[in-house]
Amino acid sequence: MQHEDGGGLADSLYRAIVGTAVDAIVVIGGNGAIRSVNNATERLFGYAAAELIGRQLKILMPEPYAGEHDAYLANYLRTGQKKIIGIGREVVRPAKRRVDVSDGSLRRRGA
């Protein structure tokens, strides 16, 4: 598991829970930049943590979701209204592993 320093993310309890989770866990900042990923994120998406930290979350999304992400994030920050979370969608990431996205959790399918 790798994350940027600061913000209390280095806490040992956090590392123990997130580091051993079987689902991908990605923590982003208010600007959509990835601050932290766990080992499952690396396995499911095929990126090393160092490739993801500081990049926009939409790198992990196929179109059209990647293109819509900034607007959804801005709307959430402005209103607090969640429009995507809880819907559950199956998405295919080109040249990466296929995953199911549901209620914010990712499950590996096929492989």
C-alpha cells in the first residue's frame, strides 16, 4: 500500500485495515487526485501505486465515466449530493482487467 504523506493517512490502524482488504480502496482529495491506494487496487487495475498517486481518479475509469467525473465531483463538492455512489455499474477498462463496480466496491471478474 502506498499513499502520500500527511493528513493522518500513515496511521498504523489504517494501514493494517486497508493494506489487507481484498477490495480496491482508493482515497482521493477534493480535486480528484489519488492520495492513497491499497494492494488490491494494484492487482485489480494493473497499475503500481507509484503510477497512481497524484493522478486523477478518472484514470481508472473507461469513457464515458472518465469524461463525466470532473462534473460529478464538482457537483458533489458544491451540493453534497451523491449521484453515482450506490448505482452499481459493470465497466470494462481497455487494456486492463475487467471489474464490477457496485456500491463503491470492486470485484475481479475473469482474469
